[in-house]
Amino acid sequence: MYTRSAGVHYDEVLDQVAQRAHSEGSIGKADIGALLLWKRLRADTRWASALMATADAEVRRATAAAMTAVLDASVSLSEAARAGRGALAGLPGFTRGDALASVVLTAAAPHRMAVYDRRAHASLRSLGIPLTHAPARYSRYIAALDHLLAHAPSPAHAWTPRDLDIALYCLPPNSAGTDSA
């Protein structure tokens, strides 16, 4: 379903950035720009201008710290997500909202993190899993996905959080018969 609607090549940008992040240990402004396009976010904003005015070395320091955090297998996925999200919080564009931060963290750790978006959020709600907009939403999102995966039947039990976020993205609105508004 996802590849039917998005196309078989859609995730190439995310995959390429993830490969570079793995080899370089950080994500720079050029790759954040690529992820911005992949996520289809607007770049004509104050935060985008502020990010471009930030030294790439500073961006790479923050993303390297985030990458170290989300790859830390000694902590739970939700704690890794919290630490990774916190490492990005000082960068322009990462102070509020989780959409772009989630893509950067997913590129940093594709088998541990997941992309957050409104559709996945609405799908969780339609399944009866509340996720408020309170602080630390991304770590709570990852905790919810981790819980679902831990209790999933086969073959979904072997899915990654990214696999589950794609499945949530593909669910039709109100798929569980509850109001998602």
C-alpha cells in the first residue's frame, strides 16, 4: 500500500541520507535539506533561514549527539528518542514540533526510530492510543510504537518502528471506527 501510494523510489532520499549518516556519524545542513524535501515541509520559514545561518559544524555537533543517543542500545527506545530529540532542540527548526526531528532521528537510526506525522498520530488515536501534544511527544510516540511491536502477532512482531510508522501512515482515517478529530 505505501509503495503504491508513495512509489517504489520515494524513500531513496531517506535511505541515502541514512547511509551517509552511518558513515559520517552526523547529518549536515545539505542532508537536512534533502530530508525537508522528502518530508515535504516548507522551507520558506524563519527557522529555515536561521538553520542556514548556523554553521554546518554546529549542526553536525548536534546531529552527532542525537545520533549517538538514538543508537544507544543500552537504553529503551523511548529514552533514546527523548535524548536524541533533546540533542536537536537547540537547532533552528527543531525547537517545536516533531516532524523534521523525527526524520533526522530516523535517518540516524533507521532500525530504531520512526517518522512522526499527523497521519500516524491520527491512526494511533483511531486505534485507541492517545498521544497528546505535551512536551516529549516524540519519545511517547516511540514508546507507543515499541509497545505495539512488543505485543504484535507474527509477522508484525519482527517489524521495526519505521515499518510500523509506514503501516500507521497507510491506515485509512477512522480505521478503528472511532473519531480521530
